[in-house]
Amino acid sequence: MKRIIGSILFLLLGIGCVEPYSPEYELVERNIWVELNPRLPEDNNGYYHLELNENSWQTLHRLSGTAYHNDEPLEVLKVYWLSSHYWYLGDTLGYIVDTYLHQDQGEYVAIDTAYITGFNGMEVPTINPASYSNSDGEVNTMFAPVQSMEGDTVMITMYFWSEWDFEYEWESFYIVLD
């Protein structure tokens, strides 16, 4: 009986005295982050400016950044994007023109036009919702505001899940539509 009690005490005291954070079990800091590059001019207030294309309903612009893990480019990080602005479709999404190349004259000839209808009231975001970083850590998404947003200031939020920190990392910035 004394032997059993002695063994139990030895185990309890022996286990309790082990240093839980000894150097061989020290956790390595593994932070990840994304350095944004909206590829737009910035004013003194930290707002970016995008000049809308007057000859088109939508202006397309690529927003970029670089993902890092311990100061090295990070591949395959899923980055989410949100925009404060969106717009609604009318009844027509657009149209398809069926064409063929006229062999003798060498020009395209339109033979039929089909309108794509039934999309009235559908919400269209101004930004793609997600993208992944490539092998160089580069991450991109497309931002596409429309003419009716001219003069507005759009808030863009970029976020991702940090597997190492177990939390979402957020960053927001503003784009003035000129």
C-alpha cells in the first residue's frame, strides 16, 4: 500500500514540477499579414482616387496586395473583399449577337440578336468577393463602380482568416470616385 501511495505522490509531484514552457516546446510566432496596394493616387487624408471612365457604364480597376508569412511571400491565402456600394440591374442584362464571318467579303455579319431579360432588381456588387494569393504572395481583385456612383466615397474592406493567430485580420480603406 505504501508503495502505491509513494508511486502516486512521485507521479503527481514529478509531473507538477515539469516546466510547461521549456525551450523545446516554445511556440514560434507565425504572424501573417497583407500589404495593400490599391494602385491609385492617395490624397493627404489617406483616401484613394479613381477616375471613372466616361465612355463606359462600368469602370474596371484591379486592387492588389501582397500576403506575407514571417516576412516571406505567402501562397494560397484566401482573401475576402467587401464594398460599401452595389447597384441594381434593370430588366436587361445585355444582349448576345449571333455573327459569322462572311468568307467572300471577309467581314462579320450579324444574323440574330437575343436579349437576356428577367434580371430586374438583381443586386450587383462593385467588387469580387474573394481571391487567393499566388506563389509570389500577390493577391488581386477587381473593383467595378458604375457611372451613377460618381462623387461617392466607397469603403473597401479586405479580410482573411489567420490560421496561426486564430482570428480574422481586417483592413479598410476608402476610394473616392471622381
